[in-house]
Amino acid sequence: MLEIIKNHEERIALEPIAQKHVKPMASLAGNPKILDRMLFKPQPFTVDDAQKFVERAQNSNPLELLSYAIVDRLTREFLGVTSISVKPNHIIPSFGYWLGEQHWNKGLASETVGVVVRDVLPEFRFAILRAGCELDNLASQRVLEKNGFKPQETAPLNIGDQKSIDIKWYQINLAPYQGYNNSDVKEDTA
């Protein structure tokens, strides 16, 4: 098992996106440094955009879009969002996440990805999960690789207005995590 999967003392928790997340989501995601790293984003990101996101998340078929608020496990402070989506005519779901800038470089993104792979995805029986990030986003590349995602390809992604950005795409085979539970993990003694 991957090291992150063995972590039983996560500092984060995932909870369903709710109305209470609208204002902190707009506040954190409105930061240009956050928007610059999101592959799909309105700019600027407003309270109205956050409200629309929450409504879409709450009303979506969970087999098409599954979104969670990333919160501090103890204080329940809103830290960011993670989503899994299955686009029409695609058989491989896409995964993404973002955290507020003040939560960067603390290992919280790695914990989030590990929790999603370990706890959320096995329920849905996906065989493969795909994630992508811009070529210069080395931090996200490390997070994905640390959690078992393997680089697949670099390809342009159309972002509208005849613009595209180069994305490094990753995949993870989820079969090893199907039926996983914490009792299967042996603690390291070293």
C-alpha cells in the first residue's frame, strides 16, 4: 500500500458540499493564485459562482459529479474542494482538488488525494481515475505521484476562446483499493 494510505491521523475530512461553504469557497477560490491553477474556472470567482457550484454539486447525479468540501478534521474550517466527474461519452472519471493558498505546503493536498483514493473511490468501483495539472505545477505533480498516480501523457486542453494549455495527465489503477479497509494495513515498525 502507498504510504499516504497508511496515514490514520489525517488532518482533513471530507464532507458534502453545502450552503455553509459558499462564502468561504468564494473567498478562497477568488484568489488569483488559486484560479491560475484550476483547469476549469470562471474568473473572477464570485459568491454567485460559488453558489452555482454548490447547487450543481447538490443536484448532480453522484455517478456524474461527486464533490466534497475539504475541511479541517477538528475545527471543520473550510480548506478547499475535491471533485470527481464523469463527462458524457467518457468512461474514465476525472479527479481534481484545490486548497486555499494559506493551506499550501502543509501536506494537506497529499492527505486529501489519499483519503479520496482510499475511502471514496472504492465505493464507486471505478477501475481507473484520471487527473491533470499544468506542466509547471510541480507541487500537484508530486501530490499525484506520491498517491500512486502515474504520468500518462502531455496534451493540450482547450479552455475556450480558441485558447489551450498544456496539461500533464496522470492515471491511477484503482483495482488494488477495491474492498480496502483500514484493518488491512499493518503499521510500520521501522
